[in-house]
Amino acid sequence: MSGAPDQYGVFGHPVGHSLSPFIHGLFARDTGQQMSYRAYDVSAPDFVARARAFFAAGGRGLNITLPHKLAAVGLAHQLSERATRAAAVNTLARHGDEIRGDNTDGVGLVRDLRDNLHFVISGRRILILGAGGATRGVLGPLLELAPAALAIANRTVERAAALAADFAACGASEGLGFAQVGKVAFDLIINATSASLSGEIPPLPKEAIGPHTVCYDLAYGRSATAFVTWARSCGCARAVSGLGMLVEQAAESFYLWRGVRPQTAHVLAALRERAGASAEGASSVSSRS
């Protein structure tokens, strides 16, 4: 054993609900990494000073969650291409005297869809609900896999159209109002709004969901069930929460920090058991492979 473990953590406010310490603890154990990871409740006015102090004291890396993802952009000396596109940072890593910022949300979503749910994105029709920061974080990696069509539906059409224009270099997408979604079923519908956290459902026509549609809520946890429950009642092929995305984006952060890519299947299974989320089911979407 050589010295104290490297220090990592997650900054957020509130952060007591965070599953990241549990996830990274399993990753470290499984890969034999000597590191410590803890949650830090940091208010917005204190974020920059606390983050700088963390790295000045020898901290190696941070995950960044709400409400600090935008502020973390200004903290980084270098930004990855995906963080630049997303205009948000959820991972900070110290390299020498510099802090590098990245965004692993999009790749986390893609890996959960591809590797855990066995959903093929290329050539499929995708609808994303909401045009906020969550959509900005996942849009680039989705477009890079060449879906047949990608629409962004939002209450404010102009905001959805502007977001589509911002990502035009990654691939074609269009911004719509909810009333413009139409009645042709999509292959994949992603809820990137916060509506389900308050028990609300975006004003989406039921016809947008068919018996082959996979519905995915970026939110996770017992309170984030409204969209999943509603989608199932509409007869979709499968509806899941964002727990898999959480694990996969954490694995990408871990790889950026440690140079080791951890296995995720058993970590996701442990979280589902712990959260009582096993009712989502274990069958894959084999018809969409």
C-alpha cells in the first residue's frame, strides 16, 4: 500500500440522494483502484471556490451534478469536444496543473441503449421531449449514430428549433412544438423534461407510441415513474428510467480518471435491487436489435 487513496467526489446541491458514491465504490473495488469517493453538498455561490480548493488540496476528479454543470464549464482549463457541444460539464479531472472538463451524459445514454437494452439507434425515428440542458447533453452522441430522423419537441418551438440548429454539424434534427409531433409512432421516445419528477406528463399524443416503441426517461428513482407508467399504459414495447444511463456515464468518468473501464452490468443490477426497480424487467428489446 502506498500512501493515501486518491480523492474523488461529486459536487451538487442537494446531493444527499446521490448514488455516485455507491457506484464508484463498486467500480474501485472491482478494478483494484486505490481511491476514495464521497458526495459534497455545495451551494451555487460556493461552487467555484470549493472546487478549486478540492483540486488544490490534491483532489483528482469530480463529478458535477445540478445545479453546477454550467458553472463547471468556466472552471475547466480545457474542454472536450462533447463538453463544448453540450455547453455543460459533468466530469472534471486534474492533469498536472490543469483541470479538464468533459460531459459523459450522452455516451452514457447511448451505451445503456446499445449495450443494456440492445436498441439500435442507426436508422430509427427518435423523439426527444424537452429542449433544455439534459437534451443538449445527449443530442450529439445520438446524432452521430445516424438515426433516420430525430425530432425535439418542446413547449417553446423556437427553443427546440435553436437547439436543432446548434447541433446541425452532428446531424439533421428538427425542433417542434408538442402539437406538431403528429400521430406516427416513433421507435424511441426520450423524456428529457423534469415533468415526471412532479408527476406530470408532457402533452404528447398517445399515437406517437406504438407497440414497437421504446420509451426512456432520463430521470431515475422511485419518484420518477409518471412517464414510465404512462408509456406502459399506452402499449409501448418497453419503458425504463435513466438508472442505466447513470451507471454508464459514471463508468465513462471512471475511465477518464483512472484509465480503466469498469464492468457495469452487476452494478446496475445491484442498484435496481437496492432501489426496488427490478420491476422494469430484465428482457432485452430483441426485436429492435
